[in-house]
Amino acid sequence: EVQLVESGGNLIQPGGSLRLSCVASGFTFSTYAMHWVRQAPGKGLEWLSYINSYNNVIYYADSVKGRFTISRDNAKNSLFLQLTSLRAEDTAVYYCARAASLGSYTDYWGQGTLVTVSS
Amino acid sequence: QSALTQPPSVSGAPGQRVTISCTGSSSNIGAPYDVHWYQQLPGKAPTLLIYANNNRPSGVPERFSGSKSDASASLAISGLQAEDEADYYCQSYDSSLTSVVFGGGTKLTVL
């Protein structure tokens, strides 16, 4: 069974940093691309970042470029998102999701981890 | 402002058919890049509903169907059921933005 489990969400002050993790199981993680997507309270889905299976093609949404960093460790079946210079508008549930490629669909999503940016 | 435009809400009575539109542009749906649809039940993560315009993943009822024409796509739900009440999102790729794009989402209410 494919599973994606996010962790690392927390209450953090503006300007702070946080590292989110997503642990994959039930499939060969190293052969799939991955996305991070977030959803602010009561709002829609916002794509944040993409990383290919080889760890050498990365894209970011303009809203997080320069502040967030995506990475992966295929040996540990893990995906990461480093969040820095956090703002109140970054408050959201953060999801990791599996995909075949950048323009492909995301067929499995994690349950999400909540990041709250507030003083 | 989303690159893909969806109606904020639609509604229908049980048994009826409803459609949700997703309007894009020449840099995404019209490019043409595939459109995918997701269902998000209250308090849950999104799940894949339709992929590559008109394909249903295993386990998705035939009541759900997708179509695409030019720079727009549609999701149709026939034989509406109470359990279909959820938020629905379309997704594609935008070559001008070099990013994945989602529609703003449509809340389906079953009357």
C-alpha cells in the first residue's frame, strides 16, 4: 500500500524556519517525482515545488522561490521542504504528493502537516 | 488569481447531473497540457479523480467523467449522491509560469 506521511509542522514565529519531512512507503520512491502542495485555512490548493526522481530537476512557485528549498534522500525514502523567512501567509496544511513527472497527475497524497506562523 | 478558473460553487439534487468547468489559456490547457481533477472531502487530503483529461483511476465510479476542448475542461458527475459533496480542483501545467497550476476549486453541494 502506497503511503506518504508528512511531519514537522508546528507553530512558528514570523521570520522563523522549519523543515518538513515526507516519508514514503509501499512503492519504489527513487523512481517517482514528488511535489509539495499547500492549502491555507479555508482556501484552495497551491502548488509549491517539484523535484524529479533523480534529484536534479527542481521548480518552485514564485511565492516561495528563494525562501523554500525542496530536497530528497532516495536512500531513506524521504522528501523534505525547508521553510525559511516564514510569514503569516505561509500558514497552511502542507502536503507531499507523488507524480510521474512535472506535468503529470499526482496519484497519492499524504495526510498533510500543519504549519502555523504567528507571534 | 489562479491560472485556471473554476466556478466557486455548484449544486444539484440527488440523482441529477452537474458539471464543473475549468477555463485556462494557451499556455496551459490550450497548449495543450493534460488536465487532472481531484476530489477533496471535508477535512481530508485531495484524491485523484480524473487524470489526463478523461481517465478514471481504479475505484472511481463511472459517474465521474472528464472532457477537454481547446483551453477548457469539464468534470461531469451524473447520478449525484450525498457522498459527492466535496471540493473539486482541476490541475494542469503552465509553460509560461513553468509551474503546476490548480484551479481555485469548486464546492459541490448536494441539495
